[in-house]
Amino acid sequence: MIATELLINLESIIPRERIKSGQNQHHHLGNNAQVSVFPTTEEEISLILKYANNHGKKISVMGGGTKRGFGGLTESVDILLSLSLYKGIVEHTVGDMTLTVKAGTTFYELQEYLAKHKQKVSLDPTWPEYSTIGGIVVANENGPKRLGYGSSRDVVIGLRNIYPDGSIIRSGGKVVKNVAGYDMNKIFIGSMGTLGVVSEVTVKLRPVAKYESLILISFKEGSIDEILMFSKALLDSVMEPVALELLSPTLSEKLTGQCTFTVAISFEDVESSVHYQEKFVKGIQPSGTEMDILSESEAQYFWHLFYTICPNGAKESAGEETEAALKIGVVNLNVLSIIKESQLLQDSYNLVVESHGGLGHGLCQVILKGSSQKVVLAIRQMRETVLKLDGYLVVKHLPFELRQKVDVWGGKPSHFFLLEGIKSKIDPQKILNPKRFIGGI
Amino acid sequence: MAVKKIKTKDKHIKNLATIVGDASSILYQKVDLLAYECDGFTVYKHSPKAVVFPKNTNEVSALVKYCSDNQLPFLARGAGTGLSGGAIPLNNEVIISLVKMKKLLNVDLENRLAVVQPGYVNLKLTNSISDKGYYYAPDPSSQSCCTIGGNVAENAGGAHCLKYGVTTNHILGLEVVLPNGDIIELSENGILDVPGYDLLGLLTGSEGTLGIVTKITVRILKSPESKQTVLAYFDRVDDGSQAVSDIISAGIVPAALEMMDKTAIEAVESAAFPVGHPRDIAAVLLIEVDGIAAGIDEQINQILEVCKKRNVREVREAKDEQERASWWANRKTGFGAMGAISPDYLVQDGVIPRSKLPEVLKRIEQISQESGLRIANIFHAGDGNLHPLVLFDARIPGETDKAILAGSACLQACADVGGTITGEHGVGIEKREEMRFVFNDEEIIAQTNIREVFNPKNLLNAGKLFPTPGRCGEIKQVMKEATTVS
Ligand SMILES: Cc1cc2nc3c(=O)[nH]c(=O)nc-3n(C[C@H](O)[C@H](O)[C@H](O)COP(=O)(O)OP(=O)(O)OC[C@H]3O[C@@H](n4cnc5c(N)ncnc54)[C@H](O)[C@@H]3O)c2cc1C
């Protein structure tokens, strides 16, 4: 009944058919709301925010919903603002290799469009068919190819941000190099929608590589030292892998059929260069390992599968088992310890644990499946391990109920007051994604 | 410790000297302060209250705390090569010079990172790891003297940033002294994506207005296996510009793609590093490709093809490392070379979408004609970052003003085609008003709101970066009164 007034007010902003009540109230991942709205113009988004800001209504912002299980300690807010209908290319100057796109465009749609021009956005998020570019940027999502291409902070050159008071604040611009004023793009990237609603994203593009291949080396003996030596040799060479990812045996079995620690090495360049690098890797291949080289469509198929291993928050219902996904950051080569530890967790907690980590960039993803109680215990143990290595652990996906038991973001940094300060300058009423971010921001 | 005597009654000077240990770490007498009245932007000068030289983070913190507690304006300074006036003590600041904090603290090749103090000079880092096959990518032309602290503050770029990115893409961690003296660590050990808003990214390029950087963790890269450099001469600027677009459209990502026009060529050929560029050509392109040797020839061939299609007069590859180095020395000393053909010059720093190059170059030509001042163009063509160099003679009354106006008009031309007013030199004092070419009032306030979070008293480097509402007239007047130019 409380929703009636809300509905009436929202109807004055956005047509009835793009307002839904009831539908998003009971998702097990939380981040629910009484009413969902699907704006198709920036003006509508701005008016909704302004309305909420003036009337003390709380908003949960959603793109494709893949990260619905990522943070959030409020089970249900007033309005779920979905950007899923706010999509499309705004501007693409092929020769400038820059593109502006509306936030609700899925990554898949974007890459399909760009492929016609032999260009791409050099990010590699999970679930490209579901993930929207806005969500990817705001949750700072990327994958193994970060080694070669960087992340949103390297790719995004401009944003349009709608502030809670409804004002539209541009950050950055449309050119690839820009130091006019503060680099405000950076605070929105990875802000989990707590500062404003990103409506448009401008990115710099890269050419699609002329050729690609993927080398899989499976370490039969499973000796961590051997993997370490091999990785060091490759990293100290002049080779230019765009990904150098260690897969845990469980994950490797799922993707390659081999239940061993496996190193996945990706090369993208002109064909002669790729083959030369393959040859180099063959030359340093440790004895007792098996090597497989997948080229072009085979390599692409591997990555296609790879991007579906993470739980997808956009799926409607909970499965039998509890699923969790962790993002872990450590100093590059400590990835080995994390992946090894995750494999041990699998046995000690009777879970299925799939994990991978970038030996050249230090970011890992650990996916856990099993009973909720065991999942929680395993996350806690993993966090202890990570803290000993001076790293951090963020829980990227977990059902709402369990997020009360595990601190999604870990402790607050000593400079937390600066984060709070930024939040209160931009969203003083705390209407956007309340309690979704670090330290209850 | 031999203690030099402080010869002043100013209690603040005495107290600041106590913090840095002795009188040899502070300058406060008028003659000693002259060199600190400006940085590389010499159009405007102002005297600091004092210059202090801390040796470590704790001293920086104590100095900052003292200034904050006593309402003394202060700012940080590196090598003073900034080109937009960021280190000019507009408000009689206490200058905290970081030049004594110049150590390389740690190199971790395996994890590809290095930790430096802010006063460490950019090129020294590459020099100290190159024997192991590594380097630090951001390469401003001033790299033999500018500091990495200054690079972080300005988010410096360089010729090779086209492929490898600018400073911000290579900063992994910072230790920062906040304007109240607190010391904070952002990603202490260089781990990526630490939870929280990306303060690392925000601090980089904040022109020393949010905090003083006292330690920097940077990413280092493995030197590419091979490099090849091509020089191409064009009789028409349009053809050169088109070649730039074609190279990029062909899916090549060159390490560098630089262009100089006729006036610039006249200057570099008259200066210390001539390489024999023909004086009558309209544009020269310097194109470098690097990476795996096996892939380079193919790309070079493509580049040669493109240039030929665009009516290149002559195009050739560097025959050896020596020739390559001489081409780069010629290019990298381009700004200073202006001294060979003009008593004074002003560097601008606009950025445009690459495809607008011919249009904007025509507009700059017009601005030159209208102002009666020659304008040379040296630029990072690959990323559309133009450096129009306005040539003038400050001894002629009114020419300094004319040069400032012409420079501003060039930036307007960049903004008009969807570009921006600075790609790497920063806003500083110089381009405060031009911020309005690219941001509206609300957007500027959004940024000053962020400054308030860090620098609520605005004692740290006040008056930089942002236009002051209602003060536009006043600033123009100040600019007018400025007379001394390099
Ligand atoms: C001939 C010449 C060529 C140049 N070429 C390039 C180029 O190719 N690319 C490019 O990007 N720039 C170039 N520059 C500009 C300049 O070298 C860069 O901006 C450089 O980063 C400045 O470093 P610095 O140590 O001299 O800093 P300074 O000039 O001393 O200071 C610059 C700003 O940074 C602040 N600052 C300095 N140190 C710190 C610190 N530790 N913490 C916080 N704030 C600090 C200062 O307050 C000031 O606002 C060139 C300059 C010259 C003179």
C-alpha cells in the first residue's frame, strides 16, 4: 500500500508501462525494491533521482543485474532503477577510435557492433550477454586480459554522471588524453553506483588483433615451484602475453578436461608475432607438462566459456547450493599461494572451488559452491590467508542473507573519512545504493 | 651538525627551519627566492615566503601541519619544469621542495614495480633498470630533469604514451601527506583495485591541490624486443594528417606518432640537434613501432604503404640506433629549440579528436595571421595532443598579451571540435579561465567540492586549476601586468 503514493508520483515522470511493482521484491540476492522503473531517456533518470532526493526515497541502481549479489546490506529499497532499456551507441568516430554508448548497452551488443569496424573495447568482463557497459565500469569488472589491456580506469575517457539532485555532471571528455581539472572519471569507476548514475560512457577503442592464440600448459605434477619458475621466465622475457592466468585444477577440469594446475597464456598480435611467441613458450616448457595450443576460433571459444564460470546475479532463482564469488588482490606472484589455498579449501570444506588468478597482475577470482555454512567458513579462512599476504578480499557474489555474516569489503582503510567525505559531497542524503559499498557507504 | 644561523625575526621561518633540522634546508632571503618565483610557465611570477627542503615524509608532514595550524599557504615543488604555473606561489606560499627526497627505494622486477621518492628524476628510473631489460614508460620530453612526484601531480604524458598510456596508467601506489599533515597510504604494496573510491586515480593529475605525494609505487615494463622508427616528409599538412588517421585505422598501434610543421622544423634545424630535415616541407611525421621483432616488419611495410598513398615526398626507416636516437633528440628538444628562432615562446597543450587535425591546424594558421604572431606546431599526432608554440618578443609592448590571447584562441579551437584544453601540461594558473571552454559551472563546482574534502582550508596550492567565479576580470588584469618572460 505504501507503494501507491510512490507509484502515482513515478507515473508523473515515466509512462506506466515502464513502471513495475512487485516484481523485484523478493530476490534471494537482495537489492530489491518496491517498484522498478525502466527509464529510456536521461531526463527521466534525472527526474527520478531528483524526486527520490527530495522525498527521502532510496534507490538501487541496476544494469543487467549480473552483480545483484555484489554488496548491499539493505534488503529492499523504494525504487529499483534499471538501465536495461537505456541503451544504444551515441557516437562512434571510427577514425578516432573513440565511442560513446548508453550505459544499459550490453557488452555483447557493443562488441558485436564494433567488430564490424574491426575494433573493440579492450575489457573482458564475465557474462557479456548480460553485463551492461555501465555496470562493468561502475563495478570495475574485468578479466585475465587485464594484463595486456588494463581495466576500466585505463579505457574510460569520459562519463556522464547523473547526481542525486538530478544534475548532469560530465567527467573527462571525448579525447584520449585529457588532464583538464581533476580526473573525476576515476571516482565513479568502481564506485558501485553510490555516487551517481552513470548514463553514458565514452571509451577509447583498440583494433581487434589480427591473430590470436591461447596456450594451455597443464602441470601434471602440480608443483607450485615449477609454475613459479616458468612464470618468472616468461615474465622476464620480451614476450607480450595479454593474459597469463593460473587455473586451479577444478576450474581447469571444467574448461579443458585436465584436472591439473594449468597456465593459460594468451597472445594477440599479427600472426607471425604470435607464432614466434608460441615457439618461445615451447622452448621454456617445463618437462612433465603438457601443452596445447588453441588458435583463433578455438581460443575464442575457450574464453567464451571462461566468462560464464562466475555466478550470474541476473538469473532468477537460487539453485540448490550456495554460490559465492570472491575477488582477491595480492602482489602478482602471490597469486600462486591464493590458487593453491583455494584448492585446499575445496577439500577441507567439502566444497567445489574454482579459481584463477593473473600472474602478471595479481587479481584472482575464487568461486565457491556448497552448503551456505561451509561457504561462509571458507570465505573467512580465505580472507585470513589473503590478509597475511597484505592483500584484500572482496565478496563479489553472495546471497543477501549471508552478506550479513561476512563483511563484503573487509575492514575500512585508515583514510575512510575521505571516502565518506566524497560520498557526502555528492550524495548527502545517501539515496543511491545505500550500504552497498565499503564501510557501509 | 653544522648549524647555519637563521637571520630573521620571522618566527614562522625559525620554526620551519627547526622542523627541517637546520638553516641549510631553508631559503628565505629575497635573492635566494628569485629562482622560485615561477616554474616553466614564466609569464607570471610571485615571491614565496620561504622554500624548505624536507628529507623525509615525517618532515613533510610536520611542515604541512605547521602551515595548516598557522594558516600559512603552502605548495609542493619538484623540478619546477611545469608549464602551466602549478608551482608558482601566487599567495606567497611556503614552498615545500621535494628535491632532497630523491631516492630509489625499491625495485621488484619479478612483480614489475619500483618504489621511488617524489624528487626522483623520471629518466633515472629507466636508466637504473635498463641493464636488466626494464624501463619506466611515461617519457615527458623533460624527463632528464622533471621529478616523478611532479609527473604524478600533472599526470604527465610523453611521446610514447600513445601505446603505453600516461602517468596515471603506471601508478600503483602512493603515500600522501594530506593538507592537515596526516599521512595516508594508497595501495601500499602496489596491489590493484583496492576497495574504495579510486583515490590513486583522483590524486594523479590533481596538480598538487589535494595532497603532497611523498612516495610512489610505479609499474615498470619489460623493454620491447625490437623497435623501428620511420620518418616521413609531406608537402601538404593535410596529407600528413591523413596518413596519421590511416595508420591508426589500419589497426596499427604505434608506440609513438609525432608530427612537426614547417615553423617547428625551422626551429629544430636551427637549434642544437639538427638532423637535416628539408626546410621546405610542410610536415614531418616520426613514427615508431615496437614489440615482438617478428611482427614489426609487417607493420612498417603497412606504414610505408599508407605514407605513399598520401603523397609522401620521402619516407625512410632509421638505419641504426644512432640515427633513431638523433631523430628523437631533435624532436624531444623541440620546445627549447624555439629559442633559436624567437626571443620568447608560449607552449599550448590542446587535444582534439584525431580526425579534426586538418581543420584545427587551419584554424591555428588563421589565429597566427590574425594575431600577427608565428605559431609553430609540434604534436603527439597519434593521440591528437597539439602543442602550438606561440612565438613572440616580450620586449615589444603588448606582445605578451597578444601571445596569451592567441594561445587561448588555439585552445578554444580545440574545445570547439570536441577536444580539451590540456592533454598533459595541466591547467595551473595558465588555463584556469579556459576550463570554462570545457566545463560548465556545475561541473567545476563538482570538482571544487572534491577539493574541499581533502583541502578544506584551501591552504595547499590555492588559486590553481579552477576559474574563480567573478574574478575573471581581475585575473586578466594580473596577466596584463606580467612582463617578464623567459
Ligand atoms: C622543455 C619541457 C618539455 C616538457 N615536455 C613535457 C612532455 O612531453 N609531457 C608532459 O607531460 N610534460 C612536459 N613538460 C612539463 C613538465 O615537465 C611536467 O609537467 C612535469 O611533470 C613537471 O614535473 P616537475 O618535477 O618539474 O614538477 P613542478 O613543476 O615542480 O611541479 C608541477 C606541479 O606539481 C606539483 N607537485 C610537484 N611535486 C609534487 C608532489 N610531490 N606532490 C604533490 N604535488 C607536487 C606542484 O605543486 C605543481 O603544481 C615539459 C616541460 C618542459 C620545460
